[in-house]
Amino acid sequence: MPNITLVPLLADGQFHSGQALANALGLSRTAVWKQLNRLQSLGLEVESVKGRGYRIPGGVELLDDGRVREALQPPARALLHELQLLETVDSTNAEVLRRIAAGTAPGLVCSAEQQTAGRGRRGRQWVSPFARNIYLSFSWEYHQGAAALEGLSLAVGVAVVRALSGLDVGGLQLKWPNDVLSGGTKLGGVLLEMAGDAAGRCQVVIGVGINVAMPTAAADSIDQAWTDLARLCGGTPPGRNALLAALLNELLPLAASFGDTGFAAWRAPWMALDAYADTPVVLSSGEQRQAGVARGVDERGALLLETTLGLQPVYGGEISLRAAS
Ligand code: BTN
């Protein structure tokens, strides 16, 4: 686990001598050096220049309860039950599921500087280095059963794109079921997990990961074409606290209204962002492959695949989609 006390001292991106850091923390220089090494092993680049000291190039913005709350709009503020900002956690989705099991009310929001076992779709790992990206999960409760929630993860994708475009990040698209793309490369993803009764009252964990400034070393373990906001914003991505608040401003009201609106209200906006509209694609699920032309989604959020047999709805789950080569 990183020792967070060193990070705020280096957060300004300026050089600090080893001695100044040691004095500020009441530690020996060796202890400071060990902490610096540990930060580097977490994927946080620390530059060392003889005679000047240490710095985190570009600085780092740690998650801050006050700054997130300050940027929340009244609807999101009213829907937020609890804001839990963690230094490190296995997975924010797993943490929210644990809190649901312990009886925490809907509207629990959890974000972390780092995930040690971030979960992606289809059993993949979600690469989650320290203090560089957004890992966000929150809970909501529904009474209509899991079937009524089929389009929820697609609607979440639309809300994420809206939050980002409010921060001047434009040109984003969605890939069914819920990847957030820029120029065909993946900027973020959505993972919904459920607890409770699939036929009645259930709690949903809505998990969102956004690459903000992915360190190159961490990116080595990403097994698909990726991008981050730093690349899309000329090296200056939005601050993570502003981004977290912008996401919550879109996502909490969406979650609260989805039980009434269903996916119908989100279908047209999703189609307008569809990166694969009218594109020949191949769907894979385990060993099975199905080729066709992607024709958007139906009113439940199923992908409409045009094959020689006609237009077939395909439901999410463990299916992946790629362009036909
Ligand atoms: C995908 O594979 O595209 C879904 C990625 C979802 C990642 C987010 S990060 C926050 C939340 N916690 C997790 O463990 N996963 C989701």
C-alpha cells in the first residue's frame, strides 16, 4: 500500500529536495527514498535531478472529497447518499457490492486512487494505476427486475459521453454494449454488476473506468487499442475531481430516473453515438462467431444484427463485437 503522505508534498509538480521531504514528513532520507521507489512501482513517475531533488512531472491531483462535492449540481447532491474516496482497493465494484451486502442504502459512491484487481467485462483485468485515472462505482436499487435494466449500461455510456463533452472532450463514440471510444480506441468502459433478486428488487453496481493520464508502463498490460484524456486534450486533461463530479452529475440522475424511463429515452442518443452503425461486424461469444451488419440497437438495448436470416436482436452479457476484416 502506498504511503499517501508523500504524494501531497509532490502533487504540485515542483522539485523538492530529499531533505525537505524528509523534514516535512519527519522521516529519514532513506525512508523518503523507499517511499519514492514505492510510488514509482505503483506507476507514478517520479523524476530525480541531482541538486534539485524530486518531482512528479506535471504534478498529480489527488481525489478530494471537498472538491468533488463543491462541483456537484443540486440534483446529484440530493441523490448522493455517501461518497467514499479510497487510496487503494481491490475493485470499486467489489467494494460497493460488499457495502450493499452490509446493508448500505442506494446512492453509495466509491472511487479510489488505485485498484489492485480492477474488473473489466468478460473476466478481463482493468488496468488501474495509482492517481492517474478514474475508477468509479455506485449503487442504485430497482424493483422491476433485471430484465427491465437491459439498456442501463448503454444509457450509462451516453451519460459518460455527455459528462466528458461538458468538459470539452468531444468526438467520442460508443461501441456496443458500452465501450467509450475516441477514434476507434478505448477511452473508458462500463461494468454493471447486480445483487438481489433478478426477478424483483435488485441492487445494481454501476462501474465506470476512464483513462485520464495512463502511464506508459501500466499501459503495457492493456490488451486492446486504448487512449486517454491527456492524449485527447493536448497533454492537459480535466482535473480528476472535476471529472468525477461531472460524471456523478450525469450518472446519479440517470440511475434515479431509469426505473421509470427505461432505455426508450436513451435509444436515440445512443444511436447518434454508435461507432459501428451500418458496419459489417463479427460477434464472438466463447467459440461462437456470428457475422452480420450492425444496425444500431432496439428499444431494450439489444444490438440489431442484420444477417441473411433478417434482423436479429442480440443481448449483451459475454459477447464482444469487432469490425469484420
Ligand atoms: C470494460 O471492460 O470495458 C469495463 C471496465 C470497467 C472498469 C471499471 S473501473 C471502476 C469499476 N471497478 C471495477 O473493478 N471495474 C469498474
